[in-house]
Amino acid sequence: MKLFRNNGVYVEVKDIEYLKLLPEEISREIPSVIEYGVVKFTSPNAIDFFKNKEEILDYDYVSNLDSKELNKEIKLRRNKLNSNKLSTNKKIKLMYQIDTLMSYQNDEKVKTLSR
């Protein structure tokens, strides 16, 4: 997921790995030591780049969903995925979003159970 805060964007390493190839100017911002599995980007180009990456979900959006809304988002993406009108690239993006939503949902269940 991505999180826009403090004049930058925080992006999970797994999302950067999913994209595989970043523009060189953005790749230069990745530090040699990464803490907590998140990278902060501060350049305007990097912020714009990640704003336009729809397959990487915005944490603020996802974190405000209750469990019913989260299930609805997953179901919506699964229904779109079953459409024959989508390109392979779009289907891959939807699968990635579904995986992210389900991971978040599972994390929330674990937090609830541990309380």
C-alpha cells in the first residue's frame, strides 16, 4: 500500500517489487537500508508516479473500510476480474489489489483476535 504524509509518499517494498521497474530518477531515492519494509519518496516526480499507480492501494482509503466494505471491495474486483473485456495487464492489477485487500483483511482479523 501507499501512504501520503509529510510531503512524501511511503510505499511498501512488496509494492515496489511488484512494479519491477521504476524510472531511474525514482529508483535513486531508494535507500540502501530499508526499515520496516517501507520506503519514503519525497521528490515531486516520485509522488506523482505513485499517485498514478492505481494497482497500489492507498492506505487511508483501505484503513477506513469496515469489514463489510472491505468484502464489498474484494467482491467488486473479483467481478471485474471475471469480465472478458479486460486486458491481461488490467487483470493482473486487479489480482494484485485483491491480494492486498485480503492481506489487510487478515491482518485486521488477527489484531481483533489478539485484543
